[in-house]
Amino acid sequence: MTNGLPRRFLNLLTRHHVVGAACWSVVSRLPVYLMSLAMVLVVREQGGSYAQAGLVAALYTLGMAAGSPLVARYVDRRGRRPVLVATGLVYPSALGLLVGVTRPGDWAQPVAAVVAGVALPPANACMRSLWARLPLSDDEREIAYLWEALLTEVLVIGAPLMLAALMLPGSAGLALATVATIGGVGALGLATTRLPSEPREKGARPDDGPHHLLGPLREPAMLALTGVMAVCAVPIGLMTLAIPAFVDDHGSPGSTGVVYACWGVGSAVGALWLGRSQSEVAVHRRFPRLVTAYAVGTALPLLAVSELTLGVALAVGSVPIALVSASEMTLVSRVADSRLLTEAFTWASLATVVGDALGQQAGGLLMDPAGPRGVFALAAVVAAAGAALAFACRELLGRGAVVAAEHAA
């Protein structure tokens, strides 16, 4: 059923020059998918209002959005080690101050949140750019990006569960500090892992890369790809609001978590079931087909009449999501300037974050007048627009990959 894909993951991740970086990268990314929620819980535990908690979480996200491209650009110019060491120390320190020293209403608490957001270790972008630079075949590299997409699904589901487990014997503040420390240790571990074929560690001058305000976004193919990614992320944000509203209307709000889990499980199963066969088609041609399948899957919740049928629709409809994500990462590695890969992957991640946030904002505004079914319909329309845009950019992405390869040579 999986064409030996789990074994291929295992063979790749246990190689002597991969296993250390792969393991440390997982550890360093644990805070990424739960920190905003953890901050809300901490501020509420300290006696703050939901408005204060939302402000702290929003400032953390804004700090991350504003700082991550600059941090990634420094990685490309100076190498991953100094940046990961610095952020691995500053990040848990800032969150430790937020938990142990500041209180809601203090000027220092929002400042600590911004500093923590800016100092988030760039483990996602570093690891994805490392996959592009490691001595792997094209097929192995696609397997690596499929692993990255699958790992994201696992962390999105598992990280909040880990936070809940840490809160059982202690407080939300202790849980946040623990996770932040684990993330910092992971960043330090990733920084000190020795890897082959890293230009920055083989004598290249720190500022060999091109200097440009837009960085990798100056390439038309990379700019087009980030645009497609942003559009395709909007339906995720819309459905994030529509799913609990639908469950609230048709069943018990307590089952929302189970319905959400169907969404993530379907995507993970899709990666394992269909992932291996995808590499037989050129990625710039495969990508718009996958986005079209994603758009069709996004429309399936319109057929739901109960929380059970919604769970089934989400499980079936989410099958292409991880495959779309893996193809996006492969395309980034091929169309972006090889000297700016860390920043390129950072912009790609930010595109999805911005699209998701816009979707959530739109979903919140439309929920009362349109209801969950209307928001589901809008998600399907936007996803179809993303598919059309992906087809329109198909040849540009193919040419961009050729140009990037010529530059690298």
C-alpha cells in the first residue's frame, strides 16, 4: 500500500551524515506549533484577560514574521551555526523572562514576546535548505521533503498534546518554559552537528551570496510560487473557523478535536499512501495537479450533514495536503538561488502563515452572516483559484528550475 515508503524514510533518516541533523531538527521545532496557544494559557494563568493574552500571542507572531526573513538572510550569509547558537540561547531566555518575571499589563511582557518571536530558531528553514545541499539524489531529496511535510502534520497534531501532558503535573508557565528550553537545546544540537558538503563550512566567504532587498523573491518563479502558496493557505484558515462552528451546530463542541484529527490523519495517510508514486512526474507539472486535487478535497465538507460525515469528508479531502506541501518544498529548492535557500524557505513558510491568518480573519467575519457552510464554500472557491494560478505558473516554475540550476553550476 505504501510502496515501501516508511522503509525509505528510515533508510534516509538513519544515514550517518543525516541522522544527527534530522533528530535535532525535530527537537528544535517542537515549540513552533504550540507556542501561541501556550502564551495565551500562561497569560490567563497569570490573571490576565483574553485581550491581554491575545495581544501577547499576536506580538509574538508579528515578531516572528518580521524577524525570520532577516534571521534567515543572516544564516545564508554567515552560516547556520552562529545563528542557531544565538537564537538557541536568546529564545528560551526571553520566554523564561515572560513566564517568571513579567506579568499581564507590564510593558516588559509584550517586549519579551516580540523578542522571543524574532529569536525563534530558524530550524524549519535550516533543515529544509540542508536537504537541498546534502549529497542526495533527486529521488532521495523528494523523499526528504515528503518527510518534512509528514513531520509537519505529526507536530501540528502532537505538539499541543505534549503541551497538555506537561501541564498535568504543573502549570502552563512551567510547561511553556520546558518546551522553550527543549527547543533551544535542539537548536544548539543542530548548530553543532557536522554535515558534509556545506559551503559555509568549506571555506566560502561569508558574504559570497547576492545582496538584494527582496532576496530570493527577486526571482519571478520564486515570487509566483510564494503567491500560489499564500492563496492555497487561505482555505486552511477559513476551514479552521468553519469546522468548530459546524460541529457546534450539528453535535457536541467536545468532539471538535476528534473532527480536527481526521483532517490531519487524512493528510498523513495520503503522504504515506501516494507519496512514492509522485516522483514519476516532473514536480512543476505535478504541483498544479495536486493543488487541483486539494481544491476538490476542500469542497467535500459542503456535502457533510453531520459531524461524522464532516470527519469523513475532511479525512478524504485532506489526502493531497502533505503532497502539496512536499511539492512546494521541492520547488523552492529548485527555483530559488542556491545561495539564498534558507531565506527562500522562510518566505515560503511566511506565505502560508499569512494566507492562513487571512483565512481565519475572513472566516471570523463571515461566520455570522454566511454560516459554516458559506465559509466552506468560500474555501472551495479560493482553493480553485489557487489551482488555476498554479496551472498558470506551471511553465514559469519549470523555467525557473532550469535557470536556478544554471546559476548553481
